[in-house]
Amino acid sequence: MPEVTVKGMSCQHCVQAVTNALESIDGIANVQVDLSTGRVEFEQSGEIPEPQIRQAVQDAGYEME
């Protein structure tokens, strides 16, 4: 399962924003966020370019490490 680290999340609203942003990308599903560590895991079908994932996180107002 792919994993990224997202900085700046502090509450369930943040978790939902990042989850929605990633699930809006075709091929990403079942996003799981660990708020305490910033780790975000998801299922991915096909090859999704890392810049596309990074942009979705940035559009939600957060940064990937």
C-alpha cells in the first residue's frame, strides 16, 4: 500500500480534507490517515504520478514531506 507523509494536519477536518483530495484522483481509494504521525496510506490502481498526488495535497492546504 503506498504511503506519503503530510505536514500540517491537526484535526479530523484536516483528515477529511486530505482524504477527499486524494480520493478525487482516479485510481486512489481507501485512504487511511494517521493524524498523530501524518502518515497517509491508500490503495492505488495503476501508476499515478507523484506530482499529481503532491498537487492534490497542496490544493487541500497541506504539504507532503
